[in-house]
Amino acid sequence: MKHPIGFTAEIPADKREAMPTPVQLCHSTPVKSVVQVHFPRKNRTLGYYNDSFDLHRGDLVYVDGKLAGQRGRVVEVSYHFKIKLSDYRRVVAVADTEVHGTFYLAGSHLVTFARETLPYSKVRSWFKAPEQEETYVTGHDSETLCDLEHLDDLQVSSAIADRGYTYYLEDRVKYICLDGPYGRALVQGSTMYEVEFTCHGREISDLLCDCFCSYTCKHELAAMLQLRNALVFIEKYYADQYNAAHYFAAIEKGAFYTLVVDSRESGSITV
Ligand SMILES: [Zn+2]
């Protein structure tokens, strides 16, 4: 039995059309404010000056200073203030959590087959601060590493196999997408790690993680287990949609609720 979920936020049509695609960060007219930002992982709420965005309660933001890189949620906005600038750190980025589209239930995750609904660049901003100017170099050998049905071929140590499997069971693969053969995943470890891979049929190659391991890591293994799980659901219930789009993106239900549903005051969900 199929269970589509429609999620629509009540956003004026003119604003929706103005949204660039893909969207990484909000670009609205700035309104100066002092905001209180709660950082759940630190269980702290601190004040920040904002002159770059139009911030509202519930917005997910990144700041500079000691908590740079930590995602915080705006819990209070003040427009009437007089502060000494040197006393305040600033808000440096806002995650764009506006989502429009239909989602399908697939175990621990919600799946969409529309590229514009959960693009990687957008979802990445929900979990990670914007990149500093940094140069990465990668090497690819493009050899088939393993078949999804035989992940034992990855030849990881038993410790990594255990951790990877535990990560998978704990739903730490917060997001995974496959566009044609090219896949990406976000895996929650001590920080959020980015995994990329290529998947032809069931054959996996070019598996890379930004934890900079030179061997197959627990994040990569967890991502492959999640990919296999997602494809089982998709092929069983949603094969037509997937075959038409050659694309899917899946987000873990808890993350979707916390980041997309819980942060907004209006919208609708249809089940
Ligand atoms: Zn890794």
C-alpha cells in the first residue's frame, strides 16, 4: 500500500517563483536585529547581532565566534536595541528549510523523486555551515568496489563493520540521494560527514568520505547500507516514479520533522 505525503508551506506564489534553483541559502532583504540563538548540542542560548538577513523565530542559523560551525535555532528576535558591536558576534548564514513536494514513506526515511524538492546543496545547509574557502583534491580509480548485495566485499575491519552497521541502525544517514549513477549522503558522526559514490545498477565505485580516511570508513558503509535499504522500498512500492525520474532523495524522518516541520508556524501535511 502506498502512502504519499504532500507537504506544502503557505508561501506566496510570487515568492516561490523568485526562489533560485537550487537554493543554498536564503537571500531576503536584511533587517537589522539582535537574536537569541539556541544551540541544542551545547544546550546554550546566546545573543548575536544580525545585519545580513531577515531573521525570524525558528530559523536555523550559523554564527561566527566560538560556536562557528554549530547549527543554532533563533528563539527570539529583537529589532529595538542599542549594543556595542565589539561585544557581539554575528549570524553568518541561514539554512533554507523551505520545502515543497510530495514525499513517500520508505522505512526510516521519506523519499522524493523530484530534483527540486530536496537538492543536496540545500539539505547540506541544514546540517553544515557554509564552506570556508578551501581547496580539496580527490583521486578516483573508478574500479568497482563492491556490489550492494555483497557489502562484505568492502573488506573493512570488524570494528568498522560494527560501527557502520550501528550508524545505519541508528538512522545516522540523515540524507542520501542518487541522481542517475551519482550519489551523495550526509552521515552524522562526531560531525556531519559527506559521502559520495557512483552506483551503476548495484555496482558501487568512487566511494569517498570527507573524514579523509584512505580506506572504507564507517560513514561510507552506513551510507551503502542505507542506499540498499532505500532501493528495496523504492523498487517494491515506487518503481514507476523512480524509473521515470532516474533520481531519488531520501531524508531521515526525525531530521525532516526537526528541521522542516518544527521550525515553521504554517503549512500543511496530507497523508
Ligand atoms: Zn568517513
